[in-house]
Amino acid sequence: MSGSESQGAGGVGMTGTVVVVGSINVDQVVTVDRLPLPGETLIGSSMTLSPGGKGANQAVAAARRGARTVMIGAVGDDGRADDALPYLRSSGVDFSGVDTVPGPTGLAIVSVGGDSENTIVVVPGANGAVGASAVGSHSAALSEAAVVVLQGEIPVDGIAAAVQHAGGRVVFNLAPVIDVPADVVKAADPLVVNEHEGRLLLAAWGVSASGSQATDEEARVDDESVVTSLRAQGVTSVVMTRGAAGAIVSDASGSVLVASPKVAAVDSSGAGDAFVGALAAGLAAGSSLLEAAQDAVRVGAFSVTGVGTQASYPTLEDELPAAVDAAPTEGAADADSAAEMTS
């Protein structure tokens, strides 16, 4: 598929291009009354195939928010590529940077029980081919991008190569948390993590972080301390996503709590990817980090009101939930001081 298929760029009039380097999967979702015990066979009630992968999800989200978006990744030659690409096509993502490689397309096998509990097994497949050499072959697109978006579902050397060739701002969503060199992580502006990922990263760096607390207020203060610690380690800016509680945004201008609108949630899968894609689109359009995060929180909230991942992401024509005022965190000044001392 490399070079042979390309959809038109969306986001006419936007100030820059978003290039997403990441995973492309097919999600196979099986529903059962309950999850099977080890060694047990059950009869499922339904099975669906849908496009997924954090990279593809984020590219679709960015394009639907009006950004000119380019996807760099890989699919297999197993015939599953058509199941993985429909929303990239329909959303106007340029996927001429998606290579077809021998072997299977990435696959996520999801079992969902009647109590909404689930198990997920991910087989990387073609995503394992998105290493340094493959990424380097797209250096021109990376050097010209306003924003380069990365996640943790491709090889580490591919992530490092994308950072090396990036000519603009790097948005690194360290999900899942994998062993990435600290200098690569610290090239992010911002680093995007949820509350669990932030703690795991600090632990990997040998920095202690307190665990989750009993009350919402204690959890908020604890999350703020994780963000402060990440910036103190030399991360230029951090956005911590907190689900229904919104996000914490921290950079040289301060730390701010961005509350999420209250919505009737139907399916939260892929909401974090909707947030990251929208954040990248806002940054590419010239918004400040806080402005982009405020829009991204609303996009994430919109996405949980629909079923599925990419299909639930809003376009510019969709009406987002009303914004909630942002507020400085209690530790904003301390976060700034800590970051400045290590910069």
C-alpha cells in the first residue's frame, strides 16, 4: 500500500500537519455472558470486527477535528487491511505512509462479559515492522510536520527515530508504558499519560510516587504531585488524563485542572485516543497547550456517548458538550519552580 493509496488531506486552512506514527489494528470483539475460566469453552453471543490501534485511533480523531493528518504505520498482507483502514479513508487521513508488510495485520482479541468486564490480547503483527528503518523512510513528512504524535505500540527504535526526524512539536502518549530511553520521553511537549501510566513511568525512573488515595480530593492532590514530579525530572510539559475527572495540564506557564463536561457515558473505549488526536489537532492549529487540552477534554467526553472507538469521534460539525472552566492547581507554583530548576 506504500505510495499506492492516499486519501486527500483534511483540515483546509489549518496551520500545520499532524503526523501520527503508530499502530494500526483490527479489533475482534466477542461478547459472552461471562468470561471463561481457564480451560473452559463458552458459546459467544456475538462477534464484531472494527478498526483500532492507538495510532490509527488518534489519526482519525485529529483528522475529524480538522487537522491535515498523515498516518505512518504498517498493515499485513493477510487481507485484514481493509478491516483496519475504513475510518482512516473516510476521515481524510493521508495514509500513503502506511506500508504493507508480509504477515498478519495487528489484532486485538477482546472478550466482553455481561458485567462489562473484559480481557484483551494484542498480537502486534505488522506493527512490529514500524521500526527505525521504516520510520526513517518517511523523514521528509516528519521534518515538515507541525506535530508528531507517538504512542507505545510500535518498536522503541521506531519511536526514537520519529523523535529524531521530527521537525515540530512531539506529542508522546506513553501508552502502554514501555521501556523508552529517558531522553526520548523528555523530547515530548507534551508527554500525555493517565494517572496510572504517570506513576509507572516515575517508578521506572526510580522516583517514588504515592499511590491512589481514598477520596476524590486526595486522588486529585496525588495526581498533581505525579505531574509535578514528571516535570521535575525534565519533561517540558505534561498532560495527565483522568477520565471523567478531566485532565491536568502543566507547562512553563503553570499547572491547570481542566474539568470534563458531565455526559451520559455509553462506551469509554478509545476516549483517551480521541483526547490525544484532538489535542494534536489543536496544537497544529496554533492553540496553546491549555486551549488544545480544553477542546480535547470535550472531544473525549463526546466520544464516550457513542459506541466503539473511531466511529464515536466527533467532526467539526458535531456539537461538543459545554466547556467547564479550568482552574489553577494548588501546586501550580511549585510545579513551575521544580520544572525550571531542572531545565
